[in-house]
Amino acid sequence: MSSPASGANKHREFYIDHLRTLVVLGLILFHSARLFDSEDWHIKNAQTFIAADVLVAVFNIVGMPLLFLLAGMSAYASLSARSVRRFLGERFQRLFVPLLFGMMIVVPPQVYVERISPLVTLRTSPVDFSGSFLAFYLSFFTSCCYPEGNFSWHHLWFLAYLFVFSVLLLPPLLLLCWTMQRPRIPFSPVTGSVVLAALGLPLLLIELTLRASFPSTHALIDDWANNFHYMWLLLAGAFAMACPNLTVAARRHRRTWVLAAAILSAGWLALRFGMISVVPPPGTGLALRTVAEWTCLVALIGYGSAYLSRPLPFLTSFGAIAMPFYIVHQTVIVLIGFWLLGWVDAPFIKYATVAALSFATSLAIAAIAARSAILRLVFGLKVGRRNGRRSAAMTSAPTS
């Protein structure tokens, strides 16, 4: 007979995996919209549209931050059930190996398509190349680094960051595991809400002190605002996993959190897109966006724990192949976007077509990868296990 604690852990594993799966699915809509927004990207539509900018902005508030928060929750669960050596081995196999494979095989076609598209405006790296993919590939590893060179990890930056953070933050994570095994006073729902609010304050401090000097690069070594931001989210996720009453507080007050998230997000979007005529004090937009991010994260944890804490057929099945789906999806979108460059009419239909084709193609590749032991290894899936309810998405909650 399973204990109440093990049952609670199972429920948490389900909503963590399901929330992560929803973010991975959302990446199809997000990166398909990058073809149509007004910022530079690897391949662009001839026309840009404000609707795409809004969709990208909304996803940026919560998409990647939620993945890091959930990764922190999974990291705590993993360290609570494994030795340090096994934890690091798992991270190497589930993060570093697919990162290396993705940089060698999956990313080069994205860079190649960008290089052979000289007439496309708003390319992130307007460096031209003329020749076959084979000729380009031979120079991919000798021309470092993107955007001036070719070598890059592109959208796989998340795997690189998470692997490095998992190693760097091992001491505080172990300290948290050791501390939380001792008797402690549980949080009441009210106290839990106060603690949840307080956990967001370091994010505000990080953004207000570092963001102006360190804009986002996803290059790791010079990306200090993102580094500290995401590392704090990982630690906050671990702390939330260690204190189950924080999840209880988020669930009980989820309507308050989602209302605050909606108001703050709407306010930031209004500032972002110039819908407010009054000029706010410096830093207002940055502060508003950061607080909106944290309230969105708490609201999603609350609603996830309320409605996603059980097996859900599609999400559970997709979660088992979410990692290869994530690895290939952006390359698929870039290639399809390049293939459809000549399509200039009906932008909404074009967007829907790109998203649908990209989803179907990425899903097919991920399903094929899950059926091969070698591909499972290089895509970061558990080797020797094709099926099962446990998610194989980014650092999913571990088995005991």
C-alpha cells in the first residue's frame, strides 16, 4: 500500500510533467509566430504583424521561466531520491548528450537556411553563403561563433543553461534537501502566500540591477541578468517542491493570483505596445513585467496542481516524447518557413499552416526517435524504456 506522502508526490509529478508538456507544445505557436513578428529571427516572412508581436510577448512572460521553475522542482525531487553521482549522471545523459547531438545535427540546417537567404530582411545574422549544405556543414564547426560565425546552439540554449545550473547549484540544492528532512513548522495557506510573494522579490532585484547592463544573449558567459534570473527560478522551484504547503497556498488562492497576473500582464503589454500615453518613471515597465512573470508562475502552479494532478491521456503520452519534439521543432519551423517564403497572402492561414505542419512533422520525428535505442540516447530519453506514464521531457521528475 502506498503512503499518503507517495501519493502526494505522484500528484506533483503529474502536474509538473503536464505543465512542462504544455510549454513545449506552446513553443510551436511561439516560434511559428517568430516568422511574423517585428524582431529579427533566423527566417522571416515578407510582412510582419502586431498580432505576432503580442503572442511572442505573452509567451515570453511565462514560457521559459516556467520551464526553469519546474526544472527546480524536478531537481529537488531527483536529489531526494538519488545519490549525487546518479543525479549528475542523469543530467549529463538527459541534457548534455542531447545538447551536443543537437548542435552537431539539428542546429546546422537553421544556420544554413539563414545564410542562403540574402533577400530576407530582419535576419538575426545577415551573413551570406553560396553553396551546398555539405560545403556549409564542413565549415560549421570552424566558424565560431554565431551570429558572426556559424557554430551555435540556437534554441537549445535551455539545455546548456540547465546543465550548467544543475552543476553550479548542487551545493544549495543539497543543503535544501538536508535542511528540509529535519522537523519543520508547516506553512499555513496565508503564510504560504506571503512566502510565495517574497520568493518573487529577488527576481525584481535582479532585473532592476542587471538587465540594463546585460541584455539577453543566451550565450551563457555574458548573459548575467538571465543567468541569475533563471538560477533563482530553479532554486525557487526546488524550495516550492520542498515545502508542499506552498503549492497548497498557490492552489487555494489561485484565482487571486491569476487575477493579479492578468492585470499586471495587461498593464505591461499596454506599456510595451504604446497604448498608454503617460510616460512612466524609468524601470516601471521592467518592474511590471517581472512582477507579472512571477504572479503568472504562481497562478500556473496553483491551477496545475488543481487540475493537472492526474494522468491525462494526450499530455501523458506526448510527455514521453517531448524532449525530441523540443529539440527538432525549431529547425522544422525554420525549414518550413523557408519553403513557404513565396506565400505572401492570407498571413493567418499561413501561420496556421506553418504551425500545423511543424507540429505534425516534429511529432513524427519524436515518435520515430522514441522507437530506437540509439536515438533515445542522443535525444535524452530513458534508454530501454519506450512507453510508460512518466514524462521524458526536460529533466522530468525521477523514478525512485
